Amino acid sequence: MNVIFDWAGTLADDARLTWSLTNDTLQHFGAKAISFEEYKNDFRPPADEFYRKHLPATNFVTIEAWFQNRCLEAYLEVPLFPGIENFVKQYSSIHHFAILSSLNSELLKRCILKLGLSEAFLEVKGAALDKSSAAQDLMDSLGFKKPETILIGDMPHDILSAKKVGIQSAGVTYGYASEAELLLCKPDHVFHSPEELHQFLDKTALQESALPIVTVGGLIVNSKNQFLLVRTEKWSNLYGTPGGKVEWGETLEAAFCREINEETGLDIDEIRFVMIQDCVFHPQFYKQKHFVLVNYVAKLKELSQPAQVILNYESNDFVWVSWEDAQKLPINQPTLILMQKSKELGYL
């Protein structure tokens, strides 16, 4: 997996240091110091908005230059959160790591060098005030593909930037922003501690190992006898069924319900098993994988309001179609086989 980390508040435990440096800056330009709680509640990128509130008469370029000079003197002593150094060293040979931060690039590189982690990161990109465009530039330069890339940060703009680029997003709740702020942005993953982040990387590494992967997916049918198809880059931008990997300790039907909800926001019932398909190095999939596809048909739970499809990062389009209209769409081969089998069984 390709992992783009934010630095401050995600890997580096720098909140009290930057609070101290911020107070130095405020007092240098004639403003009052603020408490740590005020700093945590007030400071949100971009920094110019924070300083406009506290130093409205001072040019931000001047403020930023002074702040960066203070950082160069003090920031090299910044600690990492407990456990971060170990898992970065452990997994940098399995995953592809990069740093994306609003901090000065040279300062970041000096910190990482001092920590002995320079070899762990393929690229360190700083001064990223617009993280969405910076993330895209970083992905282009490193050849990162969207379906296998995640951006992990501690601020709402990290999550929103990932969503804008079309990659997985993750929020860490132990950094600057509160859990409530992060959840408003609907991240794909939430980590409450570095240990949970470590566990995620461990699970992902296991999924990337050279073993067959059991997945669940299927056709969701509404009251008009239309079924849902989603379009994804993973399957050569063809239409297919929502679904995904079965997790450890999870039944197949529970995994199917979870995956449908995660990828579409929909709830289902009346689940019927259709078939199992071998999918070994399928040419329409974007990389060589060995899947075991467990396929179902299910009914859409339609309440008083029509169900709204909310796609996550894995799909870029969806359509509700009848059997006849589906024949006109570009659909991946495993889904065509599932459709035909479901028709034969009288499920469509």
C-alpha cells in the first residue's frame, strides 16, 4: 500500500512545541500569549487565518518568516508519538511511505534525518498549503495509483484533501483536531492511537501477501427490479458489483452487508447466495491478484424515503439498471457471469 502521512500531529508529537513557538511569535509582534487549550481549539490550517485573528495588522509573510526561523532553531528536538518509529521502520520495506506537510521541506528532512528515518520515506514534501494538489503531485512523481493509496492526517483538511484526490482517507484522533471534527468529514478510517494505526498497516500487509483473497459482492435489487452497478478504476473503469474483502472472524453474509454499506451507504436484506467464482490474475483487474469471489443477490431496504447511494473512494460512478439496459453497459466479466446466473435462478 502507498501511505502518505501528514507529519505534525500524526507522526510527530509537536503540539506543545509549536504552541510555545506560536506564543513566541505572537509576543514578538506585540500580541498576548494564549493557553495551550486556546491554541488547540483555535489553530487550524491555513495558518494565515489564525494569525489574522491574533495579529490583524501584521503581514503574514513577515510572521511566517519569523516563525520558520524559530522552528529551525527548536524543532529538531520534536519527539514522535510512542510506537511510531518502530512501525515506520518495520513496514517501510513492505509499504511505500511518503510525507506531506505544510511545514518547511528542509526542516522536515532535517528532523527525519536526525531520527534516522530518511530511508523509510520515498519523498518528503513540505510547504503543502493546498494538500489536494500537493498530494496529486506527490502521487504523480512516485507513480502511486489511487486504489492503493491512503492519506493519513489529524486535521479535517487532510481528510477532505484525500477525498478530493479520490484516495482513501484516515483521521487520527490523538493529534490536533478533535474526533468530532474529523468524523464530520466522514473519513474512511479512524485511528485513536498509534497502535491502531500499526494494526491497520499490519492487516494491510497481510492482505497484500501472496495468498488467495476471499471477497464478497453482489447485485442489490430495488423495488423497480433494477440492480445497482458501480464503476471503479480497479476494474479497468468497467461497471461491476460493490463488495470487498472478508475480515478475520467475520461471516460471509456479515462481510457482504458491511461492504455494501461502506461502499454505497445502503442497507440490504433478503440475501440469497448465487455462486462462487475463481478470479485468478484476471486481465481486467488493475494488478495481478488471486480472488475467490463469493456472490450474492439481495434486496434493497427501502424505507419511507428513497435510498441514497453514497460512494466511497473505491468507486467513481453508479447506476441503477434493468436487465435490458445493463446489456448496453461496459461491465466486467465476473459481474456478467453473476448477472447471467442470477437470471437463470430467477433472482432478476
